[in-house]
Amino acid sequence: MSDKPRRNVKELDSGEIIEQIFMISQPVLRTTTRGDYYIAAFLSDRTGRLNGRLWQASEAIYQSLPQEGFVWVKGRVELYQSALQIVLDAIRPVDINQVRLEDFMPSTEKDVDEMFARIKEILTGVNNPHLAGLIRAFLTDDELMTLFRTAPAAISLHHAYIGGLLEHTLSLLELGLMVLPCYPELDADLVLTGLFLHDIGKTTELDYDISFTYSDQGHFVGHLVKGTWLVEEKIRRINDSAAEPFPRILADCLQHIIVSHHGIREFGCPVLPATPEAFAVHYLDNLDSKMAMTVSAIAKDTNKSNWTHYLRAIDTPLYKGMRKK
């Protein structure tokens, strides 16, 4: 392997010769119009992802590659249809013990302890005693909060990095503090609690040991349903010792926020928002996720034109001319 310092994806330019390790994902074996084998895959690190192509491949080479893992490659960076790709001359799998995971696992650039402390500070403003008690039950669950502080908020779309769920949740709570005074008719305590817990199910929906994937539970259940389970479990334990039970209608309204916050059925909602508080959480969540998604897409894009690649999630490329250095 080369002794040269590795080049991050966002630093690469057309014409470069590279010999280094990348994370590989979704390799597929295909055939050209002449019937020759080639391998297509994504090659990535913490700064971005490029298409990789190995021409004159074989089934044996393909079978040696992990579906998610690490590979050493030798090749060159080329510009194809205004986008960079890596044309490979050689590729072989690499043991994880040879890899610096911090080169490949993106992480929040913000201070995790400070973000978590700020979340707790904001939530002290929840005055409803039942919701305040529920929040306290979550915040004192050390195992769950460890996951909450670590988990990404998504696999690829927004806040897709270690600590992303924490950062996204804090951003929503800060937005809530700014927006709620404009709508005094809303139950502010319910909105803040909903913002805190809307994605709590992502603590177990995603696996992120070497890459971001859905866990078995994530495939089977998903974070919307898991979030309502967690709320119901905490309420049940509170009711076991409380002098006054948690109001059922309040629990239903909170769980409704969780299961409806994606806003439309095409995004996995079993029900659509049906309270003003649920709409507030949905639109604040949509705002923060879209801002994070678009800013990140522009920052990581390797297209040499004034426009990013087409982004399927928003059905358009993004103009980045004003942000090009």
C-alpha cells in the first residue's frame, strides 16, 4: 500500500492517480454490450462518495469484495458527464484493523456534551407535570441517552453522521423556541416534547459500526413505531408508581406527533398530522432536514459545474455557483 497521506474524496480532482483505502458499498457485477464483466460500486470516506468502475473484472474479484466494508484501490480520477469517478486498475479487500475508522465515519463537528446540556436546559421549560415527568424518564435512561447522543439521524439524507440525531433534535428545539411565540394557541409543552422525542426510535433503527445501515429492528419496525413503543413503555412505568396516571389523551396526542411527523404517507406515515401541534413538529422537522440536506449536498458535491448532481430526495439539482470557492 502507498505511504502517501490519503486524499479525501472532496479533495480529489480529475487526472489524479490514487493508491489508498476507501469504504466500498453496493458493488454490482455487470456486463458491457460486448459481454465483458465490469464492477460498479460506491467509494467513499467521511467527506463524500464517488462512483468507482473496474473494467475487465471477473466473478472472482467481485466475490472477494464486501457489500459494505473497506478496500484498497489503485486507479485514476476522471471526469465523466461533469462528475468525478474513479476508474480502477486494481482493488482488494482490507481488514478493518488496517483502517482508521475516523477517516470514514463522519461525525458532528459540534460538542456533544454542550448540545446535550442545551437540550436538557430547553426541556426544563416544559411546565406540564406529566410531560415533564416523561421527559425526565427519558433523560435519566443512561443507556438510551448514550445511543441518543451517538446515533446518526439518517443513513444518507440529512444529519447522516455520528451525533447527527442529537444535533438535529437540538436544532428543532431551538427552532421551536423561536416559532412558538408566534402561535400562542399551540400547546408549547406538547410541541417541545414532540420535538425531543419525534426521532427517538432512531436510537435502535440504525446500525453504525463501520457504515450506516438499517438494523434488523429498523427493517422490521422502523423508528416511528419504535418511538411510540418507547413512549408507551415510559408512561407505563410512570403509572406504576404515580399518584395520578398519565392522561391517555395527552399520551395519544404525543404519540400521534411521532407517527405523523413525516407528513405524507409516501414517506411512511401510518396517519397524517391531525393536530396543530403535529403540523408544527412536521414542518419544523422538514425545514431542518431540508436545510441540512441541501447545504451538505452542495458542500460534498464533486460536480465541476455550477450545479450539483440530481438529488432524488428533492427531485432537482441544486445551484451552488454562489458558494463555489
